[in-house]
Amino acid sequence: MVNKVTLLGRLGKDPVIKHFSDSNAIAEFSLATTENYKDKEGKWVEVTDWHNIKLPSKYMAESAEKYLKKGSLVYVEGKIKTRSYDDKDGNKKYITEIVVETLRRLDKREGGPSGGGEQSQSNAPQQEYSQSESKSASNIDDDLPF
């Protein structure tokens, strides 16, 4: 069985970081993906879906906080997870989110001054972040299936 999702989209808001201890943090943000197609009448239709994204490691969360902002273009790979909780009235609510395993920031340039010019981002290199980078060497063996 496989639980794998790949998305390419833009952040709908700046990442929200939650610190649980010195060694544990997560980041969450919404991601918009857009599909364009022609309807039966030949008109272009644009449909946007919103996804709840969770970065489950301190390394990924801090990288997102430093380099991502609303509108950033990112590529994510992860797993679909659904969890439930009880709201203040005792009603069961469900949330589906993408728990990210790999995140790649795709923005190369940032808009420049009005006039159409572009300027390079000086401190935000194109980078890939993954959960495996945040694991210590002693924990790597724990991931092996044998």
C-alpha cells in the first residue's frame, strides 16, 4: 500500500511555527494548487484547491520560517493524514493534512520595483529540505524495515 502525495503550489499564508521544546517544532501553512482546463463551451476555467501542510521537524519548520512567505512557490512530497478532534461544542471535526517528507522552494526571483524589473533574492537560495536531514546518524537505523 502506498500513501504518497506530490504537490506544486503557492503558500496561501506565511508559515506558522509552533515550538514544543528546544528540539521540537512544527510549521503549518496552506498551499494552493490550481488546475486550468477548457469547459464544454471552450472557455478557460481555473479551479483552485487548498491543502493543509504540516512540516513535522524542527529543521524543516525553521527553514520554512526563514525562507518561505505567502505566495512562495514550493514543491512538496508527503503523506495524507486525517485526524479528528472535538470542537468546543463537543462535535467531532476532521482535518486532512499533508505531512511533508520533502520540501523544495522553487522561487528564484523576487519582483522588483514597479516597471517590471526583477531582482535576485540574495539570501534565499533554492533549497530542498527533507525530514531525513534532521535525523541524527544514530536514528537512521530505526528507519530500516529489517
